[in-house]
Amino acid sequence: MQVSVESLDGLERRMTVQVPSDVVTLAVEKKLNDLRKTIKIDGFRPGKVPLKVVQQKFGSHVRQEVIDDVIESSYAEALAQEKIRPAGVPNIESVESEDKENMSYTAVFEIYPEIKEIKLESIKIEKPVVEITDDDLEAVIQKLREQRKVWSEVSRAAGKGDQVLVDFEGRIDGEIFAGGTGKDMAVEIGAGSMLAEFEEGLEGMASGEEKAVVVNFPDDYHGKDVAGKKAEFSLKATRVSEGRLPEIDEEFAKAYGIEDGDLDKFRVDVRANMEKEISQKVKTKLKNAVMTGLLEKNKVIAPSALVAEEVKSLKQQAIQRMGQDPKTFDNDSLPDDRFEEEAGNRVRLGLLVGELIKRENIELDNSLFESTLAEMTASYEQPDQVLEFYRQNQKARKSLEGMVLEDQVVSHILDKAKVTEKQFSFEEMTNTQTN
């Protein structure tokens, strides 16, 4: 077998492979003889069909099957011979096999980029430091009270903090728009669940009263059909209610899992949950900072074939999050270019992290895996069943192992990078976007 490799643009390569024609000829003869023993053709006894008849009837099909098999096996051998690591599926450009001394074909593919150096020492990371104060604790308890607010109907006009049940109909340029109507929708004035002009329009309304308000949708509004447009809403209040917050007492503590209603235990439990939340926020923020720094300080080309696969994966996830069926979804409404930047970054990070694991001999820390698994399953009602699932399901276990190994890579980079601490309040950290 003869192999020649030509470098094209970037990571693309064209490999020409020549295989002696007798390899194909002998394989075709063997397949036809094997077929002859099993096929049934009218006029011939089983196993007695002449080879010439079999060849006339199935020869071209068998030959193509053999050529496909030879290409598959010789392609793998050629890559091993030339010590090439392809990224993605090859494009077989041409095949020549008839009446020639050698069968030849060309395969065009991309290779993985060569990563000569991974710079870690120049990465700069800000590590968040958060102290949970007593005021933070009381603010969270206040939010828990808000979640258990009880609404009672009143006969007066609505004010800030009140809840209004409202029927509404919105029009843009005189036409009702999608999502612009609702009936008996509960809106708490000042809560920010609706646009400010809509909520402000409810102030002063009593049950049964009607009103028209103008609402300006911001340019960056999530609904593209109405973003940047002006709408006129017809409002009708059907009920006005005021809220009453529960007292912080034994019953309140019991509602949050403290069986004996001990308020000291309740506060300890709330603080523990706050610390857990902050710990996860800090971990996620640190990881994102590390990965961003790794990308910024280490330029690597992402093979387009791998980026295309990642785009497909991200698109599928987006469609599923929208509650749509990928089989019937209109792909033109979600163009690929919306995902290309993220897909490229994911591929580049994958290449860098994989190379770092190999160079630094980073292996899975089994004790860290077990503690991560225990921590994760503890939040379930039946942790033993979840634990058993991860022990029995290899796919799920491998996924978790990958997450733990990635955490180990982050720790490794943090040990090498320039890390400085930055103070954050509890509120700042909880409101920080870390995903």
C-alpha cells in the first residue's frame, strides 16, 4: 500500500492511498464464491449456481461492497502508517479501481492541531471571597417570608405591593399580537414580573375598573416580534388583594423542615444553605474565569468538522429547552451561526484541556469522585437509589467522572496561575451571572 499526504489550507489534508488491485479482485472472488453457496436462483439447485451466473447477477454490487470495505480498512492503516490523527469524518473524493494495476482513492480531512505549549503562569484569575453576615441571613429569611405571603381580597384601589388579577389585551398598530392577551393573570405591583409601565398602570385600579395604558417594549426584549415597539393595552382589574407575611415562629420553621420548630436550628439551616449556594457560585465563577483565561492565553485552531458537530449538539439542546420536537422544528428559525462562537470555544477548550491532562498526567482522583457523588446524591429524597444508579450506569458514571476530572484540571491551573482575591457581598455574588 502506497500513501502520500498533501497539506491544504489550515488543518486540512489530502491523502492519496494506492492499494494493489489483486486485493480487490481476490476479495470479490471470495465473496462471490461464498454467495454462490447460499443464494437461490430459479433453475439451479442450492449451492450449484454457476459462478459466472452469480457474477453476472451480483458482480457489480459485490465489487462496490468490497471497494467500500477496502477503503475503510486501508484508510485506518494509512493513518496509522503516517501517524496522522484525523478530526472528523473524511470526504472520499475519488476512487479508481477498474482495469488498473492499483486501486487508488483520495481522502480529504482535517487533523487535530499541534499544541506545542500551554501557558498557565500568565493566566490572571480573580478569586471571589464572600462573607455571609447576619444582615444577609435576615434578608434571606425575609425572602422566605415573601414566598409564603398570603393574599386577601380588599375593596380599595390597588397600590404598590398589592396583587391584581387582570384581564388584558395588547395591540400593536391596532392588531392583537401573539402573547398579548391574558385572563385573570396575577400581577404583584412592583415585583417586576411584567414591564414597569404595565405594572404602574395597575396602580390606583379597583376591582371591575378598566383602563388603557401604553407600554414600550425595550429593544433587547426577549420577544423579537415586539422588541422596540409600542403597544396599547386594555386592562380590566377583576380582583385586588393585599399580602400578609407570616410570622417567624415555630410554624414558620416547621414549614422549612425543622420538625421541632426551633428557630435557632432554622437559622443555622438557612445559613448552611446560603453557604452551599455561595460555594457553588464561587466554584462556577472560578471555573469560568479559568477556562476564559486558558483560551485567551493559548491560541489554538478548532477543526471545522468538530465545530460543526458541536453546533449541532448546542442547537439540539436549545430546541429541547424550548420544548420543541427536533424532528419537526423549523431549523431556519434557529440559524447555525448563532452557536458557532460558543461551539468553537468549546472545541478549543476541549483540545486544550485534553492536552493538559495528557501532559501533566492528571488522573481521576477516586476519593474526590466519591465525595462529589455523595454530595450530589444527598440532595435527593432517596440518595441510595441515585447512588446505585451511578454505580450501575456506565454512561452516567463516565459523565460524572469527566466533570470531576475537569474540576481537577481547574485546580491544577489555579495552582499555576496568578490568583488574586476579590471581596464580594452575598447579594453581589448571588446576583452574579456565572453560567
